Amino acid sequence: MTHNHDHAHDQKEKLFYTCEEARFACDKKQYGDLTLWDKIRLKVHMFYCDYCRTYAKRNEKLSQLFKKVGIQAKTIKPLDEASKVKMKESFDKELKSI
């Protein structure tokens, strides 16, 4: 009987992400690197975790802002100081609206 309980516990652990795992999966999602199972696990976690939902919204917003200004992860080039300040101000303004 204990064996079945242990098996059920293992299944539960496989289905439910910790917050750290969910944030990592959220980051991977931005690059399209999630398997179908990971997507399901992330959706389950996001259903009950306000903190990670907020993290995901901010993460997505930052990705959109990067795309908007023409920055992609594979083509990042150093920015001059004036551009960095302008970008930070823009990011701060957008993130406060979430």
C-alpha cells in the first residue's frame, strides 16, 4: 500500500513545478524551448501562483520591449550610455503599468 502512495507522490511532484522551476520554464518559453509537458506544468503552476504569473507578465513585457527596440538575444550589441538610460526609463515606465 505504501508503494502506491509513494507512486502517487512521485506523480504529483512531476506535475507541479516549484516557483523556481516555473520561473526557469517561463524564461525558456520566451525562446520557444518548452516541451508540451513543460507547457502543461507551467500552466498548472500559473493557475495557482500569483507571484509567478506576475513574473511571467513582466518577462513577456520585457521581451516585447526588446523586440520593439530591435534587440534580440542573439544579436545583442553594446549600447552607449544615453541609449541605456533611455531604455531603462522606458522599461521602468512599462513595468510600473503591470
